[in-house]
Amino acid sequence: MGLLKRYPSFFTFLMAVCDSLAVLGAFLLALHLSRVETVPFEEQFRECFIYFVAFVVAWCVVGTDQRLFASRRDDRLANLLYAVAKAAVISLVFSGFAVVFFTRVGPETPFFPIFAVSTVFAIMAFRLVLRLGLWALRRKGYNYRNIILIGANERSEHLAEVLRERTHYGYNIHGLLEDDFERAKRFSDKFGIPHLGGFRELEDILLNKVVDEVYIFLPVRSHYETTTSIAHLCEGIGVPVRLMADLFPLRIATSKVHHLDDVPLLSLTPIPEAQWQLTLKRAIDLSVSSALLLVLLPLMFLPVAVAIKLESRGPVFFTQERVGLNQRRFKMLKFRSMVQNAEELRSQIAHLNEADGPVFKSRNDPRITRVGAFIRKYSIDEFPQLINVWLGQMSLVGPRPPLASEVAEYSWDQRRRLSVKPGMTGLWQISGRSDVTFTEWVELDLAYIDSWSLTQDFRILMKTFRAVLEGRGAA
């Protein structure tokens, strides 16, 4: 098994070949299940084989981008299977569109849906068997990596505990280097890991022992020069160095290394950075808002506009400056549901405010017109914000955009609501809407940011649709 460690490019090639063989099996199965007796087999084979070729090409590209051909020994099984399924679906979408676009025809048989399902399951099954097989080998002492720990402290102790519990990761802690011998002794007694000496012993160990990786756990401020010299030493010998990324005691921010040209940057971000998901989110926003605007313009916009104009003087739309992503200002659109001079009257009815915090909500707001009360109950007044979504100022799902005056009263933590694009609906909408307090509102928004996913967006949209039909919680 040492071959895989010494020749990672061979491992990558082998994984790609095995994945392709799994896809070939799925292709032959789909071809058999979708067989049409009246169509010659050779003709059906030629028609469908292009899908196999296109998928394999797309899979190699997407899989490389998602690091599915690299060694992922420390990945949880669920994370790996999710990544494989996600990459397979993306590859199917791209390959399907590519074939239809360039050939202008699609298979007349139900081949592609069968091929899609069987391909996802085939690749996932192969990767599952491979991962379980590697785990079994590593538990028996094969395909392991020798590592050296630099520094005895809470962080290195935590890693030692993780590796001791998860032997299937295949890491063997060869020893510990620490200048403080009392601290090193406590560490060695606790984990049974030999103390190989002080930091200066590393060069001799690297030259005479089999070491695959070096893990540095030294505080940067007090051991900057030591860390630098260790990194240079490992670089010269060709041994990878792992420097603990949690350099700062942040609660929710995740760290990633990015490159700006040839400049390495450590990114600490408390917001989602899944670029392909964010790109897909924007594509969904654009397509859904475009479709709804085309449908709703003749069916709803015109009748609502006429009703508003017939009841009271003033414009059909109410525009208000709101604060969006990273404090960008934009004009948010709504159907006007109040009298024309509503903003001027707000100070006179401040005593009717039922909301806590820097927001104004009142169930018995005298400024609301009869038409306004109806369109508010069913959230029809919010529909023009589809234009804001189409323009990219808002999203379908996200924290509601606040007023600048409200933002001025935010606490420092509450300003994190502005770290993502605001939305037409969010967790607050399906949790009581106007019935929730301001503090609960903010907590729901922050919870949404911390756990964001496209699946969560879909659930929120479905629950929002139900809440709107029931007219529940609207102010």
C-alpha cells in the first residue's frame, strides 16, 4: 500500500479509471433497461454512448475541482458520500445539457433518467466499498502515515485523542518534540507517545526516520522564529507541514487558505463560502423571479395596482431605502398598503409599536388602507420585491433588509445579519413572522447564516408558501 503514498498521481489515475468503470456498468444497465426492440441495438448504442463519454469528461473535471481524486483519509463517510453525490449530479446536469445543445437531439427512450440514477448509485457504491476497504487495511496497520507533533498543548492533545479514537484515518504518531520536558512528560504519559527531544532534534529525525507529515502546534507570537525554521527545514527535505489553522479563538468563523495570484492568504469567514452553491442560488433567484414576474404581471400586478389607485391617492409602489449586503443601500419595492403620507405620520403613532428593538410593527396601524390590509395579510404587497431579486439586490431567501435607522441601533453581533444578501423570506417568516420578538428575529437570521444550504432554502420557501396561503402572522 506504500505505492499510493509515494505515487499520488497514480492513485488519482486509478480512481478516475475505477469511477469510469462504475459509470460504464451504470451505462450498460441503463441501456438494457431502456432497450426498445423496434430500434436496432447498434443505433440505440450510438445514440446513448455520447452521454457516457460526456459524463466521464464532466466527472473528471468536477471531481478534480471537488478533490474527489485526492486522498481524503480524514473525511467522514457521510461527507464523502455527499460530496460524491453532489459532484455526480452536477456532472449529469452539465453533460446532459452539453449533449442536447451540441447534438440538438435527446434519446427517445427513458435512457437518461435511468442512467442518471444508476450512475449516482454506482459511483457512491464504489467509493463506499473503497473507503470501507481502506479503513479495514489501516486498522491492520497498512497504508498509514507517520507524523511528528511539534508542541505539547491542548490543541496537540485534542489531535492525539482524535487519532487514537479514529484509527481508520491511518495516522501513526511517531513522536513528540517539545522543549519543555515537564509538559512533554505529561503528554507522553497520557497518550503513550514517545518524547523524541526538543525542537532542534527535528532535523536529525527527518534525516534518519520515516516521517510523512509534521504537525506544528506552537503559538505563533512566542514561537514565530521556531515555526519558520521548522517550516523551512521541512520544505527543504520535502516533508509536508500542517500548521493548525485555528490561530484565533473565534466562535463560528471557518478558516481556509486562498491565493491572490502568488500571495497566500488565510481567510477567516463567518459566512458561507460554497461558491458553486452560491452561484446556483443566484441562478435559482434569477430564473424563479423572471418566471414569477412574467406570470404575475398580468394576473396580479395590474389588478392590485388598479385597486390601490381606486382607494387612495398616491403611487402604486412604495419605495424605501433599505440596507443590504455589506451595508449596500438599495431601493426596496412594495405595493403601497398605507396612506400616501405614512412615513410623516409614523412619529405620531409611535406609542402603538408592538415590537421590541429598533423596528416598528403594529397590528392596528391606522395608516393601513383596506386594500393594504388585504394584500398584507397574504403578503401580496411583497411581490414587487421580485424585481429586487431579479436585479440581484435581494434573494428569495435570506434575512429581511432593515432600515438604516434600525441598523444604527444594532449591536456589534447583530450587524452580522448584513453579511449575506437580504431575502424576501427567511426563518422568521415560517416562525410566526410578526409574532416573533426582535431578539428572536435576529437569532433566527444568524442561525440561518450559520447553517445555510440550498436544501434549507427550499424548505423555507415551501413553508413560506403555506404561511402565505393561510395568511398567518402577517402584520
